[in-house]
Amino acid sequence: MNRLKPDVLIIGGGIHGCSAAYHLAKVGVQVTVLEKDWVSRHASGVNAGGVRLLGRDLAEVPLSKVAMKLWQNLDDELDADTGFRKRSLINIAADEQDMNTLYARREKMHTAGYQHETIIDQQELRERLPHVSPFCVGGVVSEDDGYAIPYQSTKAFRRAAERHGAVFMEGECVEQIRKVGTHWHVATRTKAFQAEKLLNCAGAWADKVSVMIGDNVPLTHSAPMLMITARMPHFATPVVGAVSRPLSFKQFENGTVLIGGGSKGFADRDNNRTRLDYKKLAIGAYNAAEFFPIMKKASINRMWSGLEAYMPDNLPVIGRSVNADNAWHAFGFSAHGFQMGPVVGRVMSDLITTGQSTFDLQAFRIDRFERKVL
Amino acid sequence: MSTSFDIAIIGAGPAGMSAAITASENGASVVVLDEKAACGGQIYRNVNNSPLENPEILGSDYTKGGQLVNEFNNCPAEKYYNASVWHVSDSGEVLFSREGETHSLTAREVLICCGAMERPFPIPGWHLPGVMSAGSAQVMLKAEGIVKEDAVFVGTGPLIYLVIAQYLRLGVKVKALIDTTPNTAYIESMPKFPGAIPKTGMLFKGLSLFNEIRKAGVPVYRSAKELAIKGNEQAESIEFFSGGKKHSLETDHVFLHQGVVPHLNLTRAVSLDHEWDKQQLCWRPVHDKWGKSSVDWISVAGDNTGIVGADGAELTGKLVALHQLTRLGKMTETERDVRAEPLNVTLHGLNRFRKFIDSLYRPLDEFRIPQDETTVVCRCEEKTVAELRVGFDQGGRGPNELKGLTRCGMGPCQGRQCGHTVSELLAEWREEEVAEVGYYRLRSPLRLLNLQEFGQFSEIEPVNAAAGDIA
């Protein structure tokens, strides 16, 4: 179905675009989502699926906390299976220095009034993760954290949005954006769209869209790498991370183990492709086996990476355009945006329909890196 | 700085062996990687050290490979066996595991000749224990001398008759041959028959195999349809229609076969362009007459390019080597063309014969595109036709979207077994050409890679540096 003149045109069919479409459509706004490939093709479909509140930057905590509440009942809300499982997340401390990092973090969190991160000692760590290496001395846990299946989650938002009347058009890559009078004119290769309001959720391509809207932004893109094993006997219920090492993994119910850790491959954005840096991935493999000796026998089944957008401070852009009226941005989540999908869509819907949000979005302004004039 | 090989050849079957011989004897530094413990490929596996007392019973098409194997063993190419290639990067790096470690090497030219695999045969019950492919029956026979008594062979194509004949010569009892070649195929393949006439020797070989099976008293059910393997924990019987009647045979060993298709995992993983071959009903990498793929420095040869058979593989391997030598500046274009001409003449004859064989043994739609809802398509993740249909109706119109929604193709084989079936099923559901539907986007490592093994990295350089790129 085509809808060339919606109330709101969303550029980008990732989880934020789909979630925004859902929240807008739910309150009766006519929405069209333009996706240059297909919905959930890039970061939203191929990320590690971490649903994480633990260790968030303080600026993100309010949003992330609300998102975490939404995740607990998201399947009911969207009438779909996102694959969400509440499993808790533990960041492991490998030595006393890590423990000191945790104590400092606790101090900061308590001062800000946040109590959701709890430090655990070595004994409790072993009770929660019986296969952890003996050298690990403790850790920090967040109980509501877990994981979901990215592709299914993003699709769930899309289908729920469609049930409320949102229209998704795939294979529509935006080539030109102009403001004509009160309306945005947006052209793809074969189609022309008009809308009063525009939302940029274009992920790793969002800087290009920003420039067309009229906002400069120091966005970069990269290719965080992941690998998944064949099925293993069950050995870890919580999602696992480490305080100071590039280690992150989760074991799914089918026994497969997804190993991440944030090491980056090479992003070839213009060709929709990524290349892996196997030597770096090998370090991730080494770390996993060092922290969990049972993983030495694991068999890697697939390795991949996706194109993801990064901001210099690793915080997203969420808010209105500073140089144009009736345009908004939500992008640059720097490899931790998946968990915030449910709430960011709501924030964007609020901003677009009422001009306001209940959250303080100062830290996420698009112009926060603009040089101050002396 | 590390030095590179001139040519890295992946796969030491007839194509890889002949390419290695031609290239290395003309001054190129060549490295050959094969995942098996010895060269020969599926066709010439263990040809010079067979576990059988009389390997001759496997036939002259097998034993003749001994000469090529000897030549290959004596050529100056470096050979790494038990070397499982799991990544070829677009910068020319080849990664493989061997003896508990990960190795990398670089080469100016790469030849991918990983051969063929048996076409999946998705019928009800094909996933049950006790059901194997006729090809794996032959592998067990060639590699370890193991046979299964009283098995039922089901399908079509030269290999199935050959394996039965090999069994019979060893005195192994074969319970039945359920031949799925439709009666109409003999008529429909006739227009291609003139192409087969110059190869009457090959035709007679085929006929004599069939006579051998008949004479041995093996019951043959012709033009069989509506196959279903029954059993709870394991295959117990097979049901089918033949000669206007429904049959049921009790058996705990079923060997299926309906031809072979190119082994795609590596060519797909390096993102070569592929096309759908309507004659052979399979995907194959796009390539020119020298085997050059859509990536300049990657070539393909042998059954990996589309099924050409062992003799064709040997010829295409040589042709690739000649062209790579020219690209490396080690052979003039004139010499290349002179040496290629007789090879191309022979290859042309083989291709005409192949057209006839492809037409005669064309696998039926009902055995490639499963209609029964309960039939398992993806064996790794145990996904049935019905489950895929649900995913399709939810918007999984392409193989990758369907994979994301259903996990079909996500298991350890990375879609090797279900890829062709999924492409054709989706094409039928979309009422479009298979070429429009496409195939899975593949991820390294193509095989299961041990985590610890992956953690150990080392680089391999040519032993004979003088032959390398230092000159």
C-alpha cells in the first residue's frame, strides 16, 4: 500500500522508526515509514539483543528505566512474541581494581537516587554463574535486564503499527528532502512524498538525512561484531558482561550462546556491507573462554556485524531539529539503542503531537557539539 | 612483511588438482587447501589407498583418478590437508583451521573448487535416522569400506545406479530400487540425445549398470511418486506409488539421491554474483569461460561452477590455471589460448552429453518443492513447510527475512541443505522466478569453528620464497 501524503513521514525502518510509527499511529496520526532496504535489515535486526539497564550513562538512565518497565509487558502490548526474557545481567569483576570501579559507580548512582544496580561478592557470583572462572572476584547485577530477539522485536512494532494504520514502504531510499511552504517534500528514486512533519530514524545513514533537513551532526558509523555458537548444554542463565574487558554473552533457551563485546569490524556503508576483523573477534573468543572455561569446547556457528551509528560521546540524538521546524531526530544510539526502542518511540510521538516530553532531553540535543562562539 | 602465494586453491578434487599441477609447473607459487585428510575429492577419495581389497569393483571411472592423484602429489604446489577454509576476505586473505589452530594466508589469485553436494530430497520422513544419501553410502564405502545390508535406494541419476552396482559387486544385498525417473523423461530427453551420441561409451556404461542391477534380481519400482518415509524414532518403512499401485516396503535403511548441486557456502560467503541455472535447477556462481567470477581475482572450477562431472572438472581446473598464469604474467595470452583450445573442444563435447543427462535425470518438482505440510525443510532447526508458510505469511518473502522470522537456515549447516529448497518454495509461493527470490546471505565461518581453535592465530607464507612474489 502506498501513502504518499501522511501527517508524519518517518525515515528509517529500524526499531526506533517502527516504535515511533506504532506510538503515533496508536493516537490516530497518519504515518508512512520509508525504509531503504527492508524493515529491521541493519542494526535493529542483527544486534546482540541485549535489553540492558545496567551500566547506562546517567543521562540515559531515566529513559532506560522506563523502557525496561515497558519491555516486561511488551509482548502483551504489541500482541507479538519479541522473545524477551528477564534474566538479569551481571558484569563480572576480574580483580580488585574492577571492584573499585564498581564502588565508585555505586557512589555516583546512589547520589543520583538510583538503586537498581547491586554489587555482589565472589560467593554470590558463583551461585549465580556456577561456571565462572575462579579468578573472578565479584560483580554487579541488574535484576530486570535480559534479552530479546531483535528481528522479531522490530517486526512486532511494525506489525502493531500497521494494525493501527501505519504504512511501511520498503526499498524506498530517500534521495532528496526540501521544505516547500509548510510541507516537507521527500523524493525517493521513483516516488515523491509530502508531509508536514518529518522524523529521522535513519541509523547509520542519519547524518545524510540530517544534512538534507539542515542539521549538521558529527555522526560516524561502524560495524560491531558478534558470533553465535552451536547449541551447548545450559550453563548460564543471566546475561554476562565484564567490568573492564570486552566480554559480553548470553545463552538462549535453545542452548546457543551469543558472544559480543563491542569490538568493531569495518563498515562499508555505501555498499550496505561490513567486513569482519577476525583477529579482534578472536580476542573476544579468548576472553569468553578465559572467563568461562566451559566455552573452550564451544563451536562457533556464525560471525557477523551490522552497520551502527555512533556519536562522539556515545549518546544518541533525541529531539527536534535546531535548524528547521517540524523535523525531529532519533538516531546515533551507539550500539545500545535496542533496549530504548519502546520508550524512544513514545517520546518521539509525544514531541511530534504535543511539542513536549516528560523526559529531560538536553543531553541528546543534535547541536551539542556545535562550537560555542567566543 | 609477509609474502603471498600466487594462487590459493580451495579444494583438492579433480578441478583443484589439475589446476595446481598446471599452475605450479608453470612457475606459480601455489597452495592447495583441502578439508579432508588426502586429495582426490569425493570422486577419487582414497583412490590409491582404498580400504577395499579390490578397489577395481568401484569401477574404472574411479580407479583412473589414481594417475591424476600421483601427478598432483608430485607437483611443486604446497598442500595442506585437514585444512578447513572458513573465510575468504575481499582483500585476499584466506582463513582456515587446521590441527587446533587458525591460520591465515594471502594469495593474488584464489580458485574456489569445493565441488558439489547432493541435492536435498525433502519428502516426508527424510529427516529420520536411518535415512541417508546415496552419496554418503559411497563415501562410507570408499573411505572406510562400510556398507549397509538390505537398504532401499530411492531416486534418480547416475550415482544411485553406480552405488547399487558397487554394493552388488561386493555381495551386499540391496532390498529394492525405487526409481523416481518418470517414464516421460526418456521421451523428453530425446531432443538432447544427439549430443550424447559421441559419448556412446558413457551411455553404455550407464546401461550396463542398470542391467547389472536387474540381473542381480533387485526389485526395481519405476516412475515412483508420492514418496513418504514412515517411522517414529527412526525409518521403518517407505510408501510410494508405482505402476498404478501403492506400495509399502519395510526397511530401516533408505538411501536417497536425486543428483548433485554446486556447493555454495564459500562462493556465497564471499559474495560472488550467482545465477539460477534452469537446466540444472541450481544456483551457480556467475563466471566467464576462464572460470573468472564476478570478483576479478576469484575463479571457480569444477562442479562448483555448475555440474560438469569429474572429467569436466579436470578440464575447467586447467583452463582456470592457464588464465590465472596469464593474469600473473607467467604465460602469454597466445600460449594460453593455444593450450586452451583442445581443452575447450573436449569440454564442449562433455557439455552436450551433460545436457542429455540433466534432461533425463531432471528431479521432479514434487521432490524438490515439498507440498506436504509436515515435511521438514530445515533439518538443523527442524522447520517444516507449514512453519515456513506461517513465516511467509508474516512477511518473510525472501530467504533472509524468512530466516529471521523462522530460524530456517540458521543452524550449523548454514542453509547448505535447505537453501535450494527455500529458494524454490518461495518462488512458488510468490509466483515468481527463483532468480527473483535469491538465496541466503551467508556468514563465516561456514562450518563449526571451535572457540579455542579460533583464539590461536598464525600466518602461513610460501616455503619456496623464490617462487613467490619477491621476484
